[in-house]
Amino acid sequence: MQISLIPDIRNYFVDEAGDLNLFDRRGRKIIGQEGCSKVFMIGVLHLPNPQLAQQKLSNLRASLLADPKFSNVPSMQPNARKTALFFHAKNDVAEARQEVFALLPELGAKVQVAIRRKSDLISFARFLHEQKGQKLQPIMIYDNLVSRLFKNMLHQADENKIVFARLGKSERREAIGQAITKAKQNYEKSWDKQVYGTTSIDIALSSKVIGSQVIDYYLWALQRLYERSDDQFFLPLAKDYRIIMDLDDKRNKSYGEWYCDRNPLKLSKLMPVVG
């Protein structure tokens, strides 16, 4: 029996959908208002061949830009710094978006997502403020979801390469590194096993990383399912979502509802999202 000396390297890409805005300046809840989401989610994409994904999506973008019917579309102009440079589901016109969605099943993507419902975050924020005199910080929620997602992922390979989509001007590299370290520690404590693989972290603009553009599309489709009860974009990709953690749906379990192959996500199962 021959032992392979080729290291198992896994490429992960992390992005978020929705926002963590809960209150206005007067302390009134604002979820569901224009420009304010009802849920917040973080997704991790395992992309087995980023180079192939880069080639396929670059070829698609070149084909779209060469199509005369898009010649006057604002988002397709280079100076708009949108579709002409990179794909982003919210900014891409419907015809371009349709082409991207048709391509995604060819990439072998595996996606895991953790979701918080903002109505529950408001209740928790008020509890912290009234009972402990503390303020709920958005970075606490973000880092907690990162740790949850990576808890059972980092032991599977010799080397993990994780690229986080940059949020605003701050990279928060140290804090994210701490969240990954916590994920490793939680795995080792739960399973009494050590994580031997190495992990590197990079933080980059989505426009520079093809994996970030791919996970953006998967999150956009899932967010529409949750916030608009629209599953037309989710269903063709449903098999690629390996785990969806709906952490605030505690109708059946104290840790939330987890959707996977054994419990596929369907609109009929979804607990309504409060706005």
C-alpha cells in the first residue's frame, strides 16, 4: 500500500449576507426597514479547484461583456466597477445573474452557512443592556459564527487556506485568527482529538478573489429564501449547501435547526422570519 506524499490542501472562502444593524440612534428597532435585513448569515465555501472557477467565470464575464445587448447597461461599464470587473449578485443585472447561477453547479462547491435572526439578536441585546449593562457588539456575533462554522472543518486537511472577504477598512486579522483558534480548541475539547493541520488566513476584497464572488451568490440565494420566501435561486443549488445552521429556530432543539442531506431545507419547514 502506497502512502501519498501530496498534502491535502483545502481552500475556503468566507463572506456574509445581511447586516447587523439592530437599532436607530434612539434605540428603536429597525430590522426589516429599507436597507436593513431581517437575518444575518456567514457562509464558508470549500472550492476544490479555485483556478478552474477563475477560468470559467472569467470566460463568462468576457462573453457577457462582448454581448451587444449589454453594451449600454450601466453595471457592465468598466468605470462602474461592478460586473465588468467582478460578479456580485446584488449588482449584476438579471440576465448576467442567470448565467452565473447556471455555471455554479459545475464548480464542485460545498457550502456551510450559519444564520442569526435579528429579532432574536434584539432580545439578546436588550437582555445584555438591562441585566448586565453591556452592549452587544457586532464583531462578537461575527466571530462567534466563524468559530461555529469552522469547528468541524479544520481537522480534515493537512493545510487550510482561508480567505475572508474584507469588511470595511479594518481587516481585523488578529480577531479573526482568534476565532479560528477557538474553533480548533472547541473541536479538540468536543472530540478529544488534536487538530494537526496548519491554517493560513488572508483577508481580501471580494473583487480580487473568485471564491468570494462564488460564496456571495450562494448567500444571496439563501437570503432571498429566508427574507422573501423565494426559493427559485436556492433550489437548483440546494445539494451544494452541506449544512445550514438556523441557530435561532429552537422549535425542536435548543441549539437550533440544522439543515443537511438528512434534513433538507424547504420553504414548508422554515420558521417565518420576523421583520
